Amino acid sequence: MITVAGLAFGTAACGSGADSAGGGDPNTLEVWTRSNPDPAATYERVFAAFTEKTDIKIDYQPVINFDQQLQSRASTKDLPDVMINDTALMGSYQSQGLLKPIDPAAIEGHDQITDRTWASTVGIDGAHYGIPYSRQAQTLMIRKDWLQKLGLKAPTTWAEMLGVAKAFAERDPDGDGKKDTYGMVVPGSAQNGYAAWWGASFLWSGGAKIIEPEGKGYRPAMDSAAAVRTVTWMKDNLFCGDNGVIQPGAISAVTGTATNFQDGNAGMYLTGPYNIATYDATPGKDKYEVVPFPAGPAGSTVLADGENIYFGARTGKTKQEQALAAFLISPEGQKLAMTGANQPVVRIPVNATLDAAQVRDDPRWSVVQKAYEDASEQFPNAPDFAPIKQDTADALNAVFTYCGSDVGTGLKELNDTLAGDLKDQDLLQ
């Protein structure tokens, strides 16, 4: 039986565990996900299958304002039993004492997750604080009908990508006789760290790092020659100059407003695979393709992220929590979460026995899975990366906004700020 709290879409209950649904029942788990209604419907189907299999009930709360509501619950020392949320939040949650440590060996099926994927759940103290649930990597969505009309091929290098972007902007690929198309969609806003989220793949493919491990901590690395070269290339070729390479307003666009690919007036978008279903509807499955991110000076390394399963600290239902996690990472649980009429909540399966393209009968997912397995990097999971990402986004957005700015000076100032972020966490080396 799945109980969905009536206030879940936006406001989760903040009462004590004894008063909240399932709080006093040792055989009921309160589970939170950060989900809109469509993916929440997929989770409901998955949890229903788990309950049928185990008789463990799920009080499911799909919370949109997840972090705000979580902090409210943390203040009452009454956390959800299980949470599924972004991998990059692990360091923040762990530093606040919100999570139980995890023993991977206690989770049935743990050996079907690769060591590399498990490594992304290790905290500063060397303990695991999450169980991998879903992974994804960015790829390039590109209008194949525009390529065909202009006699072009999908780009494999940054130079080729820039050439294709200019052609999309200047050569009327949609055939309407107007100069109303753009080369590439960019969510370049500093809001919620988007400029760093989108720009990370460029930084890494250019040979740059935001922070790097050193000793028992980290050091900032955004003043390197590679970072200056890469950010200068991005600024000069994408953001500055009236060449139509990126959409108007990119500097203030977030993913929710960067809809030009879907709207049909931009030809490329470096983004996550969750958009595949959306783009299959508009502009249409026959009009675009999914290709690897073109190689920069240091090759092609894209941002990977995903979701982990977290156990809330101070909850006393460890065996039930472990049973749910085992089901969620099992082939059965992963397949259920990857398929169905609603938005999938597992993109690349963490269960190594599964192939995303085979499960979905869609070869495009092999491009995404290969990118994750062979050419991806995640934001560091052990520190609290949220302030680091935000400060990086603020600095990149400022550099891209003011085309007369000096990139080297801007990145040196960013490096000093990142050093402060790391010092605040006692991680600066």
C-alpha cells in the first residue's frame, strides 16, 4: 500500500515521527524524493511493487521544495527514513549530520554496482553515506534535419561545433527565410549554479579543474593556465560578439527557461538524458540525434551526476531501509524505474547487469551510458560542493556578462573565493 501525503507537492509535513504518517509503524517507511508529479507517478509504481514483494509499506512524499522542507524536519530531529536526491548533495547532508553511514556489504546486490560508482558515495571520513540509485551523463542533442539540409556532419571537436553553431545561426536551417535560429542553447545563469553545471564539461574537456584533491583535503584550481584558456575560449566564441551562436538571454537563462531546442529555434544543446522523452515529442524524435560531446584540447569529459538513496539519521528502521535499497538497485527495481508511461527516474542504471539501451530498446541510450562509463566526471561528493558550485557559477557568469573583463583576473579572484570555501570546511590544503 502506497500512501502519498496530500501536502507533498510543495509542502511536506513537519511534525514528529510519532505523529506523521507511518512514523509509529515499524513496518512503514517514510520516503522522500525531489519530484514533480510525472516522475512521482513512476516512483509510486516502483514502491507499490516493493510493498507487494515485502509487505513493507511506503509513506511516499514527493517533495518539490526538498531542501527547505528537509531543513525544517531536521530542526525537529525528525528526518524521513529514506531520501532519494542528487549525488552532489551528499557532502552537504553528511556535514550537517543528516545521514546514517552505509555499509555497502549490508545491502543485498551491492556487488552488482561497480566500485567506481560506489566510490561516489564516500564521505570525508572514508565512510559511505549513500547508495547509488541512478546515474547520467551529459551528451549533445543536435538537430540532424538541420545538419542534413546544410550538408554538415555532427561535430567531433570544439572547432567543428563552433562551425556548426555559426551555420545554424546564419544559413536558415529551418527554411523560413528569416534569421531566427541560433546555434546552441546555454543555461548561463548564476542562479542555482547553472553556469558551473553547464560549463563543467567545457572546463574538464579543456584540461581545467574547479578544485583538486591534495593531501587530506583539496586545493582550488581555477587559476590554472588551462582554466584561463578554456574560459577565454567560451567567452570569446560563445558569449561575446554578435554571431548568434547562443540564444538571446543565455546569460540569465536557467534550464526551465532555456527551451529554445524544444521550441525549434536552436540546433544544439549540451544537456542530460532526462530531456530525451521531451524532445521526442517536440521537436520530434525524427528531427534530432544524441551524440557525444565534441572533444576539447584535453579530450571529451562531461559532467555526470545522478541520485543516491540516503538513510536519514536517527531513524530506527535499518533492516526495512536496507530492504528498500536492495529492491531499488535490483534489476527488477531498476527496470521498473527506467520504463513505463511516466518520466523515468533511473536514467543510466547503477546495476551493472543492465544496459540502458537494451532495457529501453533505444540505441541512443548507449551514447549516454558510454559517456558515463568512459568519458565523465562528477562534482566532488565528499565536501559540501554547493557553495563551491555557486561561487564558480557567479564568477563565470560575471566573466561572460562583461566582455571587456580580464579572464585571468576574474579566475584569480574566484580561486581566492574557492580557497575560502574550502577553509570554511577545514579542507584547504
